[in-house]
Amino acid sequence: MTGLTLAALASVGGFVRAQNPAEATVPRSVMSEAMRVCAGYIGAEVPEDLQIVGSEKEAYVREFTQGDLVYINRGRDAGLQPGAEYQIIRNIGPVRDLTDRGRVLGTLVQELGVLRIAEVRDTSSTGEITLICTGTVNLGDALVPYERRPIPTIRAYRPLSIVGAPTGRATGQITASQLSREQLVRNDVVYINIGADNGIKVGDYLTVYRPLATDPILRFRDDKVGARRSDGFPSDRFRTRDNSSLASSQKGYPQVAERTPRNELPRTLVGEIVIIRTEANTAVGLLTRTTREAVIGDRVELQ
């Protein structure tokens, strides 16, 4: 190895590859296309005139997954063509605003996967499930044309201010989450109750916060133990018990916290979301950072 430095030898041998400056600045998406196509949303109920009505395995299987062949109730009569891709969706049901129960935000639409048309007949077709999300596909699930939507790119790092003042821009609330998760962390998908009509657009970042002393795990009241289930959880799973270590022994706390004006105190910072889809009065967001678990009912504000 005389006459060659280690660095030169590595370079000649191809072990060291100089970084292309252009590669270092290539924007990266906040999520993959597979994650986006499985995100779901709250919006108008999807028509179910095109749907899965059978399968080669239906004699012994009622749920289908990636690679399975399924039969569709329309064919050339509806303009279906071999090779065309469709999203598999399921209308779950209406979603109401958490703070205004009389306001219906729309229908929760679950996105189940992607199907490619393999064979087309006059009034029916055969399709292969090429992508499956969490769960399975059932008979009766509907199909809509698969549309690739833009995915936001990761922006340059910005520190989150724990004591940041409100921006005065659009505010809303986390109304629901993908797969009905109750405690939410980074990379979880959430649905909020503001959308395009409120000026929200794909790529916007929103701060997630909650008012001071409203942590949904525990609220102090006159009793010495944790309060019963508080806002934000659809189940009793996170109720505190009589012997809870979270119980408060500060009997004077409710009087101070509830009767003393505290409007100027900072709110509790929870995290940040980026918008990946908008409807008229709702939007879908991806949690990009969290300081603690986010929950249903947490507030959001456009940055």
C-alpha cells in the first residue's frame, strides 16, 4: 500500500462517495404515498354504486387482503378499463363537532387500499387488491378512481415555542383520528374541524395546544382524586381511580384556578401537525412533532 493514503485507496476502490450538494437539498415528503392513500378523511359520503360484490374465495373467506382477486358489479357499461386503479373505501358514519353537537362535519370515510382492474366484461369486472391498509376489505366496500394527490414536503426545522402567544389565525379542534386512536403521537393521522372554507390548505402547519390546566388525563376539582372521564376520550380507559397517584391534596386549587383571572398565562403546547388533505369544513393532518400525547379535543391554530 506504499504511495497510497487510506483516503485515496478508499476513493479508488469506490468505498467513499462524495455527497452531491444537490442531493442534500432534495425536499423529502412528510409521508409516503402508501400512508397518504390510507389516511381517510371526513367529508361528503362517497357514492356506493361501484363496489366489490364477490371474490374467488368467498365460499370460505369474507375478508380480503393484498393479492386477492375480487369481483366488481360494473364493467364496460360503466367505462371500466383493464389496468385502471381504484381506491377501496368504506363510509363509516356521520361525525359531529365536539363543541357543537348539532353540527355534522361530514361522514368519516375510511380508505382501505388500492385495486387494479385485471379483466373487464360487459356488466362486471375482476380486480386485484394491490395495496391494503390496516384492516381488511369486505364485500360491499365501494370503489372510487384512484387519484394521486400532492404530499407536503418537510420544511426546515423551526423550534416550537412552549410559551408562544396565539397567532390570531384560524383555530379549531382535533375531532377524530385514524382508527379511533385515543392517545396520539408523531406520525399519527388526525381529523380537524376546520378546512378550506377557513383558509386551510395542504402544506399548512398548525400548532396543537390545550388551555392551561385542562389536561384530559386529570382535572382538579373539589374531590381529592382524579375526576371521572374528562373531555376527549370516547371510552373510560383513562379514568383515574380512587387510589390514583395523580390525586390532588391541594384543596384550595380549584378556588385559585377557577375563580382567579388567568387569561394571560401560557397555554400548554402539545405539538404540531401538517395538513395533507382539505375538505370544505374539515382537514386531515399528520402529527409531525409532539411534546406529550395529543388527544381528541386538543385545539389547533394555524401558524
